[in-house]
Amino acid sequence: MKKISVIIPMYYEEEVANECYSRLTKVMSELAEYTYELIFVDDGSRDKTLTILEDIAKSDDKVKIISFARNFGHQCAVSAGLYHVTGDAAVIIDADLQDPPEIIPEMIKLWEEGNDIVYAKRRSRKGISFLLKLAYKVFYRILYFLSEVDIPLDTGDFRLVGKNVIDVVNSMPEHNKFFRGLFAWTGFKQIPFEYDRDARFAGTTKYPLRKLIKLALDGIIGFSSKPLKVVGQFGIVTIIISIIILLYSLISFFMYRDTITVGWTSLMVAITFFSGVQLLSLWIMSEYIARIYDESKQRPPYIISKKINI
Ligand code: UDP
Ligand code: MG
């Protein structure tokens, strides 16, 4: 009998933990031809998430728990889950039930038909503001444009991946793993599955703007060196602009003898503009350097403080 592992990262999810467990259990236990395990990864929550999970795990040995010593972030939680998979395929799903567990059986069917990765693509999203929706749309398109691999549009981490894919991804030493990119990068056969993303069952988002920006930068920087090349193009454009300013100043000087205004204006423009360009270029480069530094320290991506039923 084949086994399906479900990975559920959780950060401050006490309001949804029980409902998440019961909906997943209902869906998974109805699959007669498969056994399953639910791997809950507690990403350093300080509320009752872990206590609730521990209670559930006492009466259900299909429930496995990995608890982090502190918050290491969603992608690290997914990473830990993938390392502990004992099934033939794994489903990665959010705890807040925005991704309906009820479509898992159809994803399994597509996997059985020979697809190694079945990714859930968002047809629509409920429960988030228009601006955020627009920001997500723009991000996925920028990522698609910049990235050197074809990362599917409007697709989060909700997906089913076969053991062959998991083994490859687990063997990669990099720390800042951006999974939606990595899975596409492996080149295994992948197929989309369209669904409507629900609103959160309870609680609030655990992805504040700061974490979203980090994730977006990890995605872009991890899969593209185009921003670095853009720095060079910036340089060429600014040199051309500076030549135009120089010509303008020379003409004004020789034709109108207008030394003071032309000199001052062109100097100010040149100084402010070029310092802006330089700082921007430095920032782009430092985002890459910070990540190189991070990888070179070789620290583990997360620390597990407790494992239950594993
Ligand atoms: N999450 C996590 N660590 C974090 C932030 C989020 O494990 O630092 C989990 C969270 O509990 C949820 C999933 O990642 O299961 C997605 O987070 P959320 O639903 O808050 O993000 P959104 O859907 O609003 O983008
Ligand atoms: Mg959510």
C-alpha cells in the first residue's frame, strides 16, 4: 500500500490546529488504497499550538510533530517536513485551510498518472485586499520574467511531490530554499491543478510585509542574476545622461556665459542622481552578498527541539 505524507507548517495557529487536523484526517482516511501520515511542523510558536498538537498525537500515531526551538520561517518548516517524509509522495499544505484539503485526492490521481509534481494554481483568492492581490500578481510576473527557470505563475507551496523529487531537493545543501522555484528547477514532470483559494479559517496572516519581502527577494535572487546585470546597464545609461549634462553645461557656458546657474544646477543634478544610482546598485549587490555570507556560515537552517511519534 502506498503512503502519502502531508506536511503542515504551523506558526501561531492555535485557532486552526484542531479544525486542520480533523479536515485532513477526514480526507486522508477516506482514501482506501493509501495509508498516510500528518507531519505537523511547529515553527517556534509560543501560543498553544504545540500543546494542542501534542494532545492530538497522543491518540493518533499517524500524527507526527517536529517542533522548532524558535521561529525559523515557513520555508525552513517545509524543509524540515520534507526531511522526515516516510511516504511515497508528500503534500505540502498551509495550516489555515486556505488551501482546501478536499482536492488532495485529485492531486494524488494526477500523480498516479505519471506526474512527479502536481502544483495547485490559484484561480482566485478570497479574503485578502485588492492591493495585496495586485502585489502578488505583480511579484509572480516579475519573478517569471527574471527567473532563469520557469517558475509557475500564481502558485504557492500547496502541491504534491513524489519521493524522487523529495530526494533530490533534500540532497541540496543550500539553506535559503525557495521551494516553488527549486521544484521547478529539478525539471521533473509537473502539472498544474487549478483551485479557488479560500479565506483563512481563523486567525490572522503569519506573513507580515517584512517576511513577504524577504520571500520575494529569496525567490528573485535565488533564481536570477539579472538584477546584477541590470546594475551594469544602469551604469551605461547614467554615463550617457552625464555626457548629455556635460554637453548642455558646455554649450550654456560658451554661448550664454551662464556660469553660475548652469554650474550649480548641473552639479546638483549629477551628484544627487549618481549617488542614488550608486546606492541602489550597492543595495542590489549587498542582497546577493548577504545571501552568500549566510550560506558560507554553514549554520543549520533550523534547530529541532522536540520530535513526537517520529
Ligand atoms: N508559517 C510558518 N512560519 C512562519 C510564517 C508562517 O510556519 O514564520 C506557516 C503558517 O502557520 C501557515 C503557512 O505558513 O500554515 C502560511 O502562512 P499564512 O497563512 O499566514 O500566510 P498567507 O496565506 O497569509 O500568505
Ligand atoms: Mg494563509
